[in-house]
Amino acid sequence: MNGPDRHLVLGTAGHIDHGKTALIKALTGADTDRLKEEKERGISIELGYAELELPSGTRLSVVDVPGHERFVRNMVAGATGIDIFLLVVAADDGVMPQTREHMAIIEMLGIPRGVVTITKTDLVDEEMVELVKADVEEFLSGTSYADTPLVAISSKTGSGLPGLLGILETAAGESKAHEAGGPARLPVDRVFSLKGIGTVVTGTLWSGTICAEDSVRVLPEDLEARARSVQVHDREVECAGAGSRVAVNITGVDKDRLVRGQMIAKGDFTPTYMVDARLNLLPTAPTLKYGAQVRFHHGTADATAKLMFADREQLAPGDSCYAQVRLKTKIVPARGDRFIIRSLSPVTTIGGGVVLDPHPHKHGMGGEHIKRLETLERGKPDEVVSLLLSEARPGGLSFGELMAASELPAGKLREILTDPETATVFSDQAGELYFHPQAVTDFNDSVLEALARRQEDSPAEPSLSLDRLGKAVSLAEDSRDFQVMLTALAATGKITAKGRRYALASAEARLSGSQKRLLDRIKALLDEGGSSPPTLKELESAAGADKGELKLVLGLLVENGNAVRIKPDLFYAAAPLDAAREQLIARCRQAGQITLAEFRDMLGVSRKYAQALLEYFDRTGVTRRIEDYRILRKKAGI
């Protein structure tokens, strides 16, 4: 996609005083040095921003980064989300230390393409320009950007600028459009207030969209906020898409709680202290030992971290390995994110890498960990999804959780999830939940085994409660995973549910002779008791039964509808309870209300029974108590 709707970010790179800011001003007319100190010292300290519209109509969001070695941290923050780099080398200076460090950062961040400019050509002769070109080409030959186009320009005279615009047009045309779908992440690089507007945060939108009035989260603190309005380069828009330089007017959070390094997000993102990653060390870096401490830069955030290698005790310069990165403060990563590592002292860029698992379990060295990380790094998309679902066992993952964990485009992920060998999907009111097929098989087998064992051990009561079933499959009874799988299993007809108890569909309560006689005896006692049935203690005494047997037969009587539990120690036969309900409704319809004493006299029972019945009818929605009397609820009076 080309044209005005395309969103790409162009980022400068290069040594201090090589003319980055002057070049951006020549291209866009904007002075990106906005701080008083920057004006006084003639150098960029903070990030600067501008917009460059190419002849085709494609708009490039330009991020101008500082070149001074003291502000490389700010450079890393500015490189977040860059699509095209613009390396600036002064014709009167050549390749310098920050030129090399900035290019190392660009390479570690995997920025796909760029352009190199030789600036300040008005200060030197043609021979010097050619020498600097040769210097730059030799330098780039040792990087993955050896074929990067190079153009000599003068920001002062305008020489070479048309050619530069043409090269940028080509680079923009070759750049891949950002994935508009998926959850939104906006790394915050600036926070400020505007009179009459309020708090504004800016950044390059990594993924998804942010629209006016969206509910958002400020991570890692997990603060709830709202995007009151959204702008792209001072133009208010309804929605900003991935790849845009975005300014969001944030409400619901105090300004002093917002800082660079946070993430404005929508979707299933969870902050973490730990990631598994592919780690690459620069050839100029020192050897790192297992557990080495570094400064870890991710997006606009940075944190002290320890590097725990998965297969070695130390990492040599220019080498690469899998590592678990353990951080002192939380970040908000996703699979595929790039990061930079810098030494603590002296402070210099020593490497970088890519996040393979944003939420790993803590682990050390071992072949099984390496094999898993190889799948995450080089496996086919369906293999990655299968691994993620397998590791969620015995539970499942939502589509949003799978998107965040896999970093696959929505369309590709949905295609993979239609394969029954990769995923099994169940739906409920909350949406779809995806499980590894083996997880479903294991769940069903465990439930059926538990119910079969229950039927064998307790033929008189072959059902199990939800909490007992949950323990059998290692899932909480109130978890969504457990509920959707149990509902799906019940839909197959293999199990049946009565209330919150489950049994095999083939199961029937099989009572022993003494149990059958006890059931008949208890039923008769409740029937004979009518509106004044015996209490639990009286039933136990009258039937000569122990509490366990009595509880069993009462449960069966309730289950088959022959008895109703009014209180923990009081059961009614169904017929007298129905009669009491009908009398209550008729009296309330006639008189509009009824007191406890009137209800007692109407049934001819003691106050104890009348009160227990009225409290039961209150709970079951027949009546409502107002002071000392009851009235019918509307639905009961129909």
C-alpha cells in the first residue's frame, strides 16, 4: 500500500554534530531541537519529531535522535518502531564512534532498510567527499547493510536533497505495511501537559489501533485510563493505526504517574520480570559470564537485568545463544520484540536480541529448554501455536492471548486454529477458548475415570460435586477452562448434571437392601409429618439410622423430587410444601399481605415451622418481607 494512508517511521542516526537536525529541517522545515539547552549547546539531547511528505503522498514520521554518547539511551528510545533509518555522516569528519554504535543498535533492532547521507558537502572539496564515501562503504561492508544506498548532500545549499527524496521514496515503497490488527501497544517516549487540553503522551504505535474514547491501560502499573482524543502530527484523527507517530490526550491518570518507558495498551498484555530470548553479542563486546548484569532496553523502557544462558557458562564476543533475561523492573513484551543490551560500566552498547517467550517459567540450562526455544524461534506458525496451547494445559487460551503470545497476524492465526489437530475450540458467553486437543482428551478421560471410580466406590450416590471434579482434573471449579470443557463433555451425553453434581450417564443409584428400607422409611415419615415434618435429629432417632446413611437417602429424595431441603436440619415432602405455597399465594392475593402469625394459624403449625417456610419462600422468590409482613413478588402473583 502506497499513498497518504501509509504510516512509516524514518529515524536518524549518527555521530554528534554531523548535521542530523539540520538535514531534517532542510527536508521538512521543522526544527526538532525544542529544548532551550539544545538551542544553547547546538546539540540534540531529547528526541525530536517532524513529518515528511514524499512526492507520492506517503507521509514519513521523522524521529531525530541525539548523537552524543551520553544520550544513547534516548537514541535507543527513538529507534523504537523505526521502519527506515537515515544514517548521517559528516563529510568533514567521516565515520565516528557514535556512527558505529548507532549502526550496531540499528542492526540489533532489525530495522529492515535505510539510507546513508554524507552531509556538509559544502564544507569540503569533491575529493574529500569521495574519501568519506569510501570510508562509509568500508564500514557498512562489515554489517548487514552493505548495499544501503548512499547520497551526498548539503543541508545548507540543498545540493543532493532531490536525490535523497527519491531514494527515500524507493525505500518507503519497499517497506512492509504495519499489521493494523491485534492489540495496541504504544511505548511512551514523551509526557507533557497542554493548557486547556491536559496530559498528552506520545510514541510510535507498535501495533493495533488507538481511537478517541478508547479505554486503555497504562502498563506495567496497570492504571485504567481513557484516550480522550488522538492526533497524528498535530492533526486530530478518529483512530491512529500501527506505524503512526501518535499523541494521545490521556484522562483518568494523574500526569505525575506517567513517564517515558510505560506502555499504553489495549488487549491481553501482562507485564513481566522475565523473558526468554535469542541473545546476540557484538564482536566489540567483552565476554559475558552466566548471570552477567546489563542494562536492558526494550522500546522506550530500560531496566537492569541478569542474563542466564541456556547452554553455556559464558558468551564470547560476536557469539549468540538462548538466554533467560531476568529484570529488576517489569516490562511489557511480546514475542518477536527486539531489544538492546548495554554494559553497566563503561556504558556502551554490547548486543541485543529478540524476545521468544514474553512469559516463560523460570528455568536454567538444559536440552529441553533449548528445544522449546528453537520451536519458538524457528518453528512453523502451527508448531508455535501447538506449543503455546500445550503449555497452557490443562487450561486453554483466548484468541487475544494467543495473538499476544504468538505475534501472528489475526488472519493467519484463525486459519491455524481451524485445524482440529492443532486446536479444539469451545465457546461460551465470554467468547471462544482454544485448547490443545490432548488437553481435552486428558480432561475427558480424567472426568470419566473419576466418575467411574465414584460409581464403583459409592453405588448409592454415584455423582460428584463440582469441586471434587475440579480437583480430579487440576482445575478450579469456577475457572472458565473447567466450565467450558465440562459443558462440552456433558453435551456428548456421556455424563449428566443434576444441580452442581455430575455422574456418568449410565449411572443409577444402587441402594443396598437396608438403604432401600431406610429411604422408604424416611419418605413415609416426611409424608406423615405434612406441614410439621420431623427435624433431622428426629428422623435419625425415629429411623434408627446413622448420619451418613441418613444424609445419603435424604440427598436421593431431594434429587428425585420427593423431598425439599428448607433448612440445614429441616426437609419437607413435596406435596405439603406445594400445598403451603398455594395457600400462601391465595391469601396474599386476597388480602395483599400476610404476617407470620396469620400464616402460622392458616397452616395450623408452630411458629418454628411457619417462620422456616416463610424464609424459604422469601429465598425462592415467592414473597418479599416488608417490616413484619410479606407480600407477593410480582412474578409469583401472575
